[in-house]
Amino acid sequence: MRDWRDIPHDRPVLIAGPTASGKSALAAQIVEQRGGIVLNADALQVYGNWRILTARPSPSEEAALPHALYGHVARDQEYSVGHWLREVSALLNGPQRPVIVGGTGLYFTALTEGLAEIPATPPAIRAEGDGLALPDLIAALDAPTASRIDMQNRARVQRAWEVLRVTGRGLSDWQADTPPPLLPLHKAHALVLRPDPDWLGKRIDRRFDMMMQEGALDEARAELPHWQPARPSSRAIGAPELIAHLRGEMSLGDAVAAAKIATRQYAKRQRTWFRNRMRDWQEVVP
């Protein structure tokens, strides 16, 4: 995406892509060359306790260009796609053209297709779901919802289980009543990065090695006293593995290898989402 003339001045820009695909660098280039503000659409980069492991922009990068919705949520704070939509809606019509970038496909889908207004999950129900094994959560889902979600993604499965448990209606039923979107796709310039999987795998490994050199282990060590694996903020890729090492449960080499594998698996899930849900987005090959 080197020809800046392809990007209209009068429309928001959306940039989706798997982890380590270069989407943040592309967003920064667009804002630097054409103006605007970089808005985060990554569910883990919102948390203030992680910068290195979530590949948030560095302090110098944030200072060089306008950025928003990065690192502003506490580790123990509830934050959902609904929270993100409310925050991004306040910035869509601001003085700076939004360039929205991230790897959380659900954020982009909610933005461009709408989000069902589902009642919040009470803490007691959330705790009940936390105590159930993934197969038990799956077995309790309604068939229409089960056919539409990634069964390997525990967070998505548990969310569907919670909705059914709280409301008596399946998630797919709620989604059928979705209100109009904040930003219909035809009003934005939407890009999705589709890198070669082998190229991306090697890049993931190199980037994690770089994260370790930049202090990822120290970042995990600072989190250790506060660590609660059930928190959404604890889903930062690589965090469980480094925490396990710090607890003496595995060697550092094994932790790094496991974190790289987890990152590759996450990137594969992202690519599947983008392939299935973003067919109308402009494809960019890094």
C-alpha cells in the first residue's frame, strides 16, 4: 500500500491484520503522510499494564503522532467491545481523520455491521462460567450460536454461554436484532493485511525475540504480584508462558518457545476471522 493516492482524504481508514503483520506501521505511515489520528482496535493494547508483550506503540511513537485508546484501561477493569464502540464513536467525527488499526476482528465487525445491545453479565454468572471446562460450555450452547463461533476461542464460547444463561436467548438471536452500525463499511476505506503464513510465522518469532530483548520478562515480572489468569488483561499473548517461567514452572527457553507457538496459533485464528468476515475489504499483501 505504497500509493497514498489510493486513500481518500474524506473517509476514515480501517486497517485490520494478524499480529506482527505490520498494520501499526502502515497506520503510522498514513497518518504521517496524510494526517489523522491513530485509533486502537486491539482488545489487549487497551491495557496499561502491557506495552511490550502487546506490541503497543512505544512512548516515542505515541508522541510523534496523534494516538488514542491505547493503554488507558487498568488490568482489573472490565472492558468490552461495547466500551470500545462508545469510546471510538466520540472520535469518529472529531477534527482529525480516524485511522483505526488493530487485530480484533470483533471490534471492526461491531463498528461496521452494528452491535447487539445485550444485557451485562452479572459477576456471579461470570464466575460460574469461569469454573466450567470448555467442553461443558460448548455443550450448553444453542445450536445456531454454536454453528457461528470459533469453538477453540474460550472467551467467545464463554461469552455466548453467559448470554444464553443470563437472557435465555442465544447470542445469534440477539445478533439478529443488531441496530445500525456506527460506521457502515461503504463510508470507510477498509484494508485487511493478508500476509503469507510462512513469512508471518518467521516474523512472529523474530518479533518475540525482540520483545524479550526490550524487556518483556521484566514486564511480566512487574505483573506477577497482580496476576489473575481469568482476567481479560491476562490474555496478552506470551504472558501466561512468561509468568509460568517466573513461577519456576518451566525454563525460559521453553516459555519463549511456547509463547511463539501461542502467537502463531492466535495469528491463524485472526486470519480465519478476516477471511470469513472481511471479504469486502481491500486486501493488502505486506
